[in-house]
Amino acid sequence: MSNEPQSVDIGIIGIDFDTFNKFWQDGYPALSDAPGELIELNRQTDPFTSRFKQLQMGQPRLSLRSSGNSFYLELEQRALGELEVVMTMEAGASARWMNYIRKEAFPSDRVLKINIEFSELDPRFKFYYSTQAGKALSLVWAGAVNYTYSGSETDKLVLTQYYDSQKKMVINYYAAAPTNPYLQSVELQPSVFAGIVLRCDLKSPGTANITGSNKRASNAPAFEASGSYFCTTYGLYFPENLFGKPPVDFQWIASLMVPYGMAEIDDSSLVRMPGFVAFSYRSISGTAMVEAQPDISSVSLTVSPLMAVLGAGYEKEPLEVSDFNRAALEFVGAQHGAIEKGLDAFYYVPPPSQTPLVIYETSSKTLQAAAQLQTVRERAVFDVIKVTVGGVSALSTFVTLFARQTHYIKCLIVNGQLTLQLWYYDVDQAKDVRVPVGETEWSTLYGGGSVSSAGVFTHGSSAPSTVSVIAGRDLGSSRLLYWAVTVIPIPLYSAAQAVKFFND
């Protein structure tokens, strides 16, 4: 017999179709450009290159309708844009480094719709919340659903495959978790009542085994009224009910079926009876409150890459502009490379290799030969390219390295801070070796971020760049350039996300 806590019925929540739709229409009068889910779409393009692409979706809007004996729940949301980073493996390295970040905002007409058909006895979906899963409320469904998407067929296929595999969508993010232990993980299992009301049993796995806990704790009826959003909670799990008071988390409970921050308790509706309390919610004027998530701004001009690190003399790199025909390009500050304009695309041409050429030591301690310091006139240069369309401007930055990398950089979280370490593969010891902190020199090649002597990264303001290019040098040799370079994508991504890129 399992010792796992049984699910317990801790209440009933219900809402009629018209009220449900009005809450969601009021919460999102237009499809939201507030960030919702960030969909991970990872792929490896070759043995040395991995691309991590994230599709930023907007906050979804829900609606319910009926047709004959069939019912439909529809989720509708914008695709806001894409974020993509590229991780590259150098010869002789044991880890990848980040050399490319792309950021693109989509036009407002890219809309995904997911239509779930269900019956009164088989809703095929439920609402699920977990404090441990990011304080997010998700809609989870079973079986096949219908998708429509106003963007490209390729993107529709990607979205379809993703949601078919996940069978869920985050619909609310919460700024704080509830206080009641029975609400830390809950699910709402719905049924249709009288063809117009969506009734949900509010269930919790509880905090301990309770005899008969899979049974409803009370014979309390659902508090139902036309045109209302109602709730009944049981005093066995909400002790405040025993004193005739609604749950302490009544405001939090309100957002389990409607947009976060859109409903408040109607004090005049409170019904107090032994063992339970019933009440209804009313609408709060305004639009839904949205907890901040990774952001892609919706702007009329997008330029890609946001940041790229190349080698001197490399092949030209595509410079993608959302409005190619009207775009005007110019260098900001010193110019080192060049821009070529093709028939339908721009290209950045990195500067040529240094003359005279850098000389490499064949007998260095690393698999990749190290450059002789006295032959490296300049380690790196950068070009900032300003793209302007109709008075709106965006920047793209290219950093060019003149000497090959011999080491690699590890990223990890130490005491809540992003910390960098410099490593290399030692050919004599045949293993990876960390460079001691006292022999590591950190510098910023481009961007506003900085690294302390202990390797702790601190991001700067958005100027001159939202991300930074960091170099670490091994001071173990005064004659050879032992070093590694990487892009640090903070604050575009969180420290935890950055670490995940380097370690996945």
C-alpha cells in the first residue's frame, strides 16, 4: 500500500461561460504582449556547434463556448519573438563557449490558437498549480487538439510538436506563493453543470495521509448563481472557515480560473455554515497583472545578431535586418571590418588577420597552440553597426579576435552569484585543469559587465551593450597568450539560464 498522500477535495470553484469569457476579455482586451512562456527549442547543428533557441510567447487568453452537445475551450496567444544563442566547441577544449546571440521581435499578427473540444462528462483538461514549478498555473489537456497559427508553416509545425509533447500551457504566473500548505500544489478537475457552468473540484495532495481524504470533507453544496464566479471551501483544510471567515488566500484562489489580479471577493455574498464557507467573486476593473518573465520587446525593427564573436579573416557573417529595403547602416565609432550589401541581405566582413601574422608556439601546454604574446599587436577589436529604418534604430555588435583561444570558461552559481572559472586541457597530465584564481586575469572586451578577481560577474547598465564579452587570461606564462573568451548573456537571461547554456 502506497504511503503517498492521497488527493483531498478541499473545495469547489465554478464559473459560468459568459462570466469566464468576460474576465478573460477584460483581462486581455487585446492579445497580450506581456511575456508568458519561454519555449525551449534546442538543437545541435554539428559536432562542434549547439544552438539554443527560445520562442517567447505572450500571456494566453482563454474562452469557453458551446455548440449543440459539444463544448470548446480555446487558448489564444501571440508569438512575441525569438531568442537564440550559439555555443561553439573549440579544438582541444572540453567545454563550449558562447559566441553568438540573436534577438528578434515578431509582428503583432503572429497568433497561435489551441482549440480543445470536450463533453460534459469528459472535459479533457484541468488547471494545475505548483509552487515548486515556478509558482505557475498551467492548463493541462489530454488527447488531440486543433491548432491554427497565422505565422509560417514551419513555426506552426514547431509549436504543434512542442505543445503535443507537453500537453500544457502556462496561463498565470504568481508573484508569491499561497500561505495555506494545502494550496502549494493543487489541481482543478472540471465538469460542466447545466451546460453553462464550469465546475471544478479543487484538489490537493495534502501534507499527510488523512483517512477518507479522497472523499469530499463536507456535504456542502457549490454556491452557484447566474453570472457569477463562486467558491466553496471546507473548514477541515481552511481553519479560518470554522470562524465564519473566507480563506486567508481568497485573493490567490481567485486567479485559479481567471487572469491574475482580475477578481476580488464579494463580501455581501459570504455564506457561513458549519464546516464550510461559500462566496462569490466580482471583477476588478483594469487589465491583468503579469509577473515579469524573460522579455523580448515588441519593436518595429529587429537586427540580428545582437552580439557575435568572430575570428580575424573569417568568412562574412549575415547581418539580418527585418526591413532590408529601407534600412540604412552605419558604423558607430571606429570601423575595423566592412559591410557588404547583397540582393536581399547584408553581410558583415570581419577584419583580416593581423600583418605580420601572429606566431604560435608548437610546444605549449595546451592542445591548441598558444600565440607568442610579443607577436599579438591587438587581441580584439569591435564594430558596432547602427541600423535605422523610419527613424527607429537598433544596434548589432561584432567582436573580432586576433589570436586563437587555448582555454575555456566555466560558469556556475556560487552563493547566488554567477562565477566564472578559467580551465584548460593539460596535454602533459591528460586532464582538465583549473587555473588558480591568483593566476587568472579577467577583462571585458566589450559591454558593461565586469568580473572581480574572484571570478564573480556583475552586469552593467544597458550601455554600451545589454550583454558582455569577457576574456580570461592564464598568467602562468609571461611569453604565451593562454586565454579564453565568451559572451555572458546577462541580463538578457538570468544567471541560472546562463549556467544552463554552458553546462547542457
